[in-house]
Amino acid sequence: MINTANGMMSSTASSSSAANNNAQSPGLKTYFKTPEGRYKLQYEKAHPSGLLHYPHGKTVTQVTLAHLKDKPAPTTPTAPSSSFSTSSGVRSAAARLLGASNGSRLSFVGGNGVSKSVSASSRVGSLVASGSSNSTSTSNFDGKGSYLIFNVGDAIYISDLNTQDKDPIKSIHFSNSNPVCHAFDQDTKDGHDLVIGLNSGDVSLRQQLQDVGKKLVGAQHYNKDGSVSISRCTSVAWVPGCDGSFVVAHADGNLYVYEKSKDGAGDTSFPVIKDQAQFSVAHARYSKSNPIARWHICLGSINSIAFSTDGAYLATVGRDGYLRVFDYSKEQLICGGKSYYGAQLCCAWSMDGKYILAGGEDDLVQVWSMEDRKVVAWGEGHNSWVSGVAFDPYWSSPNSEGIGETVMYRFGSVGQDTQLLLWDLEMDEIVVPLRRCPPGGSPTYSTGSQSSHWDNALPVGTLQPAPSMRDVPKISPVVAHRVHNEPLSGVLFTQESVLTVCREGNIKIWMRPGVSESPSSNGETVLSSSLKEKPLLSSKVGSTSLKQ
């Protein structure tokens, strides 16, 4: 329960982890108000303090939301799957994901095919139990199949989103490097669904969800010991609609395209980059090589990447301050623009692919229009670097009932100022400059659709300089709330909640107005029906390039 009278949180749960959730930091409220109602802090997730250590230096926590799908039982291989149902199929899938059996101990087969116990330590990592309450079996899983995957220090932690247990259920520890980014593929067909990028540059592909009857197999590894690149990984993403393809961005400005069906053996070299300042694509010399292609994006680090929902376009932001948008299948730079100041750290697509959010060191949230290929709004409200942005795909504006297209967008941003900001973007109401203000003159403004006001579209592949502050419309947040004591690294939206994560690994779940305060079968039904209506966004949050 949450006592909103004094902003303090209490719980009737008997477990020690649930009791720890109640220890809210002084000065932080357990709720915040929005036009549609009050968001309440329901519970928190964090790493187990007893297991946390930093042998390779600190890293910024990133969170991936993994939705597991129901897998048909062996006796009924043709039975259709039902997302987020309460059937035993999901429970067994959850048990396989988290290694739950009759106890908390689990063996994991390493890359050399040798089974490694929970106490083993290797370069590829070992899967271990990370909580004293993990001796139970699948009774901990309610069947929704939603899990949080997050990195802290030298480990990847897995936590059940649908329980109030603060400690994670399992963890993967790496002995010689730190995981810094990761992505989950809920549509995988062969079980290898979790790709992890390390600060050594190595890439690990894990089989966290397996088909019924299959044994645990070793993780696949790419760029072993820097065979392709010695630069640290900064962001990873699965290619939507392309089973088995994923991309890995690095701090040296290169992005590599992998196919998980290839083992990465053989020649993995690429031609020398002739012009470091120009975008270029090189393909592998041999058909069996992996990675299959190298994209040289920019000078300096690529800080974040994001695919549009349909996989047609890839957006990148980097140390040089540019947002770039590529036609992925054509391997072509479409458009891009520079920040007002400094590096860009994070980016995200709207559900319909019309807008891109970007944030960074200028403390602004940039709204980029794909139709106009320009910045159409700047969000002002943060007092420090913007470290995470995301559209809310489940929010509907009050005036959108019965209308087929989106008339207003809700998005969120978090920053190193420890604040969560929520924004409403309605392009028909925004004030748009008609033209640049001539020297000594006054700017002209108009309301309405921005597409009729901007100059003709620039040639394909043009990177635009930073616009003048007076030439871009400004929007203000509808909510600004300090949610953590530590700088934030990401924000994520689910059907029932908003998740915020700080760079030290603490995750808070804020329940939406009208949502039950505890997980229940009714809430499960609501989640299931809604997700069938709306496809899921790529659920990755966080940035690995914050003031390091």
C-alpha cells in the first residue's frame, strides 16, 4: 500500500526484499501528479548489494524489458501461442529463462562446451543465482512473462517485473570485462535472444529462452579478444523483422552488422577507412565472415542507436552532436542534424515512425520530424544532460477517441538532474517559425501543420548545422518530478507503469493512474489485451556515454 497523505510507502509483504522497497530516500515523494491523475511509486528493483563489486570500473546501468511469449508444449507442437497468458507454457518458459528448477543452483555451458557451475568464473561469464529467496521453483512466476534485464558493474541481472521482490532472480557475471549494453529479441526462433555488448568490445549472444526439450547450450561470441574492433561497445539492437540480425555500435564510430547463424570464424577484416569524416559501408570479403558489414558512421563515439518500429530506418546519435537517420536496407544516409551544443546521448522513435527524440549535453530534448527532415521542437526543462528519452506508446490523448491517427504524443525524458519529465507534443498547436529572422528584423510565426512552412526538403544525405535557438519552437513539460537521488540513465513505458532507472542500478516502477497497486490477474488481463492491440516498441533504455 502507498500512503499518499505523507508520501511514505509501506507494505504488508513479509519478505525482507519487499521491506527494503519501503526505504524511500528523504525528500523524494512517492507520487507525482499529471493531468490524467496520480502516478504512484509501487516498488523498486535493484542489484543485491552483497554481490556488487566493480573490478573493471563503474558502468552506466541500462535496462531492457523482455516479454516472453508462450511456447507450445511438446505434445501439442501445432498449438498457437498466446502472449502473456497464465498457462503452464509460460511458466515453464519463465523457468527456463531464469534457470528455476528444484533449487537455486544452475549450471551454464560456456563457449567451449564445458559446463560451468555457479561458482565458476570465465571470460564469457557464468549464470548464477543472486538472491537467498531463489530456492523456490516456478511458484514465483505469475505467467505474465515480463522481466527486466539490467547491467551493474561486471554483471547482468534478471528481475521479475511482476513481483515486488527488490533483488534480482539471476545474474550473469563476467570476469574480464563489464557488460555495458544489451538487447532482447522476443521474436527469436532458435532461443538465442539476448545480445550483450562489453566494454572490451566483445559481443556475447545468450540463449536465455529455449524451446521445450532442448539442452542448455553455450553462448555464442563475436569479436573475440578484439578480432574485429578493440573499441568498447556502446549500443546494440536487433533488426526488426530480420530474424537473427543485430547491430553493434562502438566508441570508435563504427557499427557492425552481425548474423547470429554465422559463428564469426574466418577472416573478419575490413578495408582501411579512407575518410574518417565521411559515412561509408564496407562488406565482408567472404560469405562465411561475421560481422557481414561495417558502417563507419562518424568521428568519435556512437552513443546510442534505435530502429524504427518497422525496421526501415536506423537512427544514431554520437559524440559529434549529430543525429543521423539511415535507410537500413539501402545502407544510405537520409538526413540528420546537429545538436544546439555538445554530444547527443540518446534517441527514440515514435510508434508511427514520424518523429525521433534525441537528448544530450545541451539539456534539450530534440523533436525531429521525418516528414520535414528537420527539428520541429525543442523541449526545455532539464537542468543537466538528457540521458534517456522514450515515447509512451500506451498513452492516448483525451481528444483522440475515434480518430485513426495520433493527434498528440506523450513522451518522457530523464537526465543527470535526477528528474523525470513528461511532455505532450501536439503539432497542430505548436508555434512554428515561418522563416529565419533577418538581421535587424523580427521573426514571423504561425500555428498549424509545420510541413507547409519549412523550406523545400534538403537533398538526401544532408547533415544540417545546429539551428538558431530563436528558429525552433519550444515546448514545456507537463510534469517535472525528481525521482532519484542519483543521475538517471533511462526511462521506459509499459501498459501499467513508467520505469525510471538511475545509473547506479536502482529501478523504480511508477504505476499509472487507475492501475491496481499490486499485481493481479485482472491487471494481467488488461496487459495482455492491450499488447495484442499495439505492437511493442524496442524496449531498451539507458546511455553508456554519460560524463565518463
